[in-house]
Amino acid sequence: MVAARRSSTEPGRPRVSEPRRRMIEGAIDSLRVHGASATSVDRVLASTGAPRGSVYHHFPGGRTQLVNDAVRTAGDIMSEFIERLTRDSDPDQALQKFAAMWRRTLRDSDFRAGCPIFAVAVETNDEAPEFATTAAEIFARWHTALADLLIRNNVPAERAARLATLTVASFEGAIPLSRIQRSTTPLDDAVQELRALLAAATAR
């Protein structure tokens, strides 16, 4: 999962039908493990057991809509997690909690699961430019949350923006490195250096 499954029955949220929810979750899981180009309707149906006849009922745009809705759902879940961390923690605590979540995700998936947003961001997807648009919006939301946290901790706005970019880029690069090395060492190394940078930046 991206961080934690979000319930389709949370107060204030519209109820999501069970087949649609299963297909979105299946598409997210496929993106994390197989990437965007290998995430097909057939793969999602096979992994979720959702009825084939419901695909175009819930996703009239077919595979493109299914994948884009999965990316947006995953992005919302992760964004809410990051926004909660940056609201409730100082920069070092937020960084360590986020890293701990990714260590668990990597180990629990036997280093098979990565970031579904990164999965669409690194592929061209000429036939579905909306994937890149959605990914860019999600990354911007993460960047804003991180930059705002740093600004609240006495980092000048311009540097806060650069450090937020570096933080997102470091995680998104360290996660695939950890997957191919089957070790959290790349993630641990990136986090250790980020902690030092953020400590120096917020010690003004």
C-alpha cells in the first residue's frame, strides 16, 4: 500500500463501490511493483477478482482512466500522510517517520514495491499525458508541505523550496536503489545526509 489504506466509508467522503475500490487498489499495487506500462486492465482484474463487466461502468475511459484514478488516489493518500507529518512534527521527526514508513514498505514487500507516482513519472506515456500532469500535481503538493514546514522552522523561503525539492528527489531516487539492491542502505544513507542538511538549515 502507499502508506495506509484509506477507507471508502470515512465520514465526509463519498462511498466508493466495492468493485471500483478493488480495481483502484489493484492498479496501485500493480504500479508499485510492475510500473505503468505493465499495469493493464487484465492484470488488475486477475489480481483483484473484480468482474470484467464492471470495468467500463466504473472507468468509461478504460485503462487510461483506471491508471490515472489509481495514481490520483495513491497521491491523495500519500499527500495526506505527508501533510499530517509536516503539521504534527518538526523537520527531523517528519523525515524519520517518513523514512520508517518506507523501510517497512520495502521490507514487507520483499523490496518489490516502490512509489506508484514515480512509476508513471519516469515513463513517457505519450498516449496518456494526463499521467504526467497528475504526477506533477502530486509532487507539487508534497513540495509545498515540506517547504512550508521548513519555513515555519526558520528556513528562508527560497532555501526551503530548494531543500523540499532535494528531499522529494532523494526519496524518489533512494527507493528504487533500495529495491534493486534489496537493502535499505541507499534510503538510510540519503536520510542521514538529509537530516544533517535540515538540522543545519533550521539551526538559524
